[in-house]
Amino acid sequence: MDPLPPAAVPNPSLPDESLPTVAVAVTALMERISAGYTDGESGRHAADARESFLLATGRVHEGDRSFDERMALFMEWFLLDRPLPPSTVTPAEGWAADHAVGLDPTDRALLLGLCTSHRSLYCLEGTDAAGRLVADDLLYGIRWLVTVPDGLPGVDEGDVFEGRLLGHGGEVHFTAAFCYHPREAAQRIRRHMAHLRERRLVAGPSLLDELMSMRLAYDRAEGAPVNAIYRLGR
């Protein structure tokens, strides 16, 4: 299996057309960046990164229903968050240094958005008068107004999910990779995050990894109660 599979839509049952234009464009741009990490020394870096990601978030297999979702999340994490050793820049930042001058203005703006994107845990609170999604950032305590023309299919008010935001054209957009947590776990997750805030404890990316691991265990649990899987604050 290639160390960097192509990014996929958040839910494999949804057609590509269900994604907003910005999400489609940034996915295509990430695939261009990832093309340099399929073999040789760069390919080994990608393979090592994938192993680290699977150790932290759960070892997903092709038979798992969340496989495409998880590989899309890995692609974003590898390209946008993980510095390439021995440097301190991510693959996207390195690619930007080499290619940004030759890009058209639209792709250059998308690349800047990717390099400054924001991975977090969100709760959907509804929509505003302009039709933007109101998403509360459960890690950092920010309320975002997100442009998603057709909404997030299958996501209802109160649902909790991991995603990534970027700025483009004066608006905030989601990329195409998500980890949707079970609706039955949403209240438990929100309560845990409120408890952390009350105690002034800072949660970070490691909590997102832990939650991804719980989501994978839940998918495999075959009817186990959600509280037996999402054991937060134990």
C-alpha cells in the first residue's frame, strides 16, 4: 500500500459533488504536494509518519468502514502538521517555498490557507442569519462561522467531530477530512471538555488522537454501549 493514499471524502458513501468547492480544491492541491512522497527517502518519511499516526489513533485496516476517512485525516496531518526531519517545516511549507511563485493567485491563496490551517474538535451549534455553520471549537474555546454552502451531510446540531478550518477569500471553510464521533458520545465529550476548561487544563492534538482511537474501537465494538468505549476522564 502506498504510504500516502489519495485523500477521500469524509463519508465514502457521499459523492465528490457533495463537498464544497474550496474543500475539493484544497484536496487536489494536497494531492499535488503528496506526489513527492511516494518513494525514496521522502517515501520513507511518509511511511514512518503513517506508522506514528496509526500508533496514536488506532491501527485502521482497509476493511474498516472508517478507513478512507482515517487516511484523509492522515494525509492532512502529515502534510500540514508534522515537520519533516531534520527540518522544522512541514511538507506543505517546504512545497510552498519551492512552488508558490509559480502558482496562480487562487492556488497560492489556497496554499497559504493550508499552511495556516487549524485542526480541532468542533460541535455544530446551528447556522447564523447568513447561512454559515456556527461551530464551537471545543479545544480552544472559539466560535467559528464557517461557509459550507450545503451544510455537512448527516451532521446535526449538537454533533461533535474533528475537522480542519482554513481561511480563504475572507471566509472560513472546512477541508474535506473529518472524524465524526457517535451522536451518543457527543454529550459525554462536551461534558469532558467543559470539565477541562473549568479546571483550566489544556487539551491538545493528543486528545484528538485519543478520540480517533475511541471512534475506531466503537466501530468495531458491535453494539457495545458508547460509554464503555468513550471513557473520558477515567
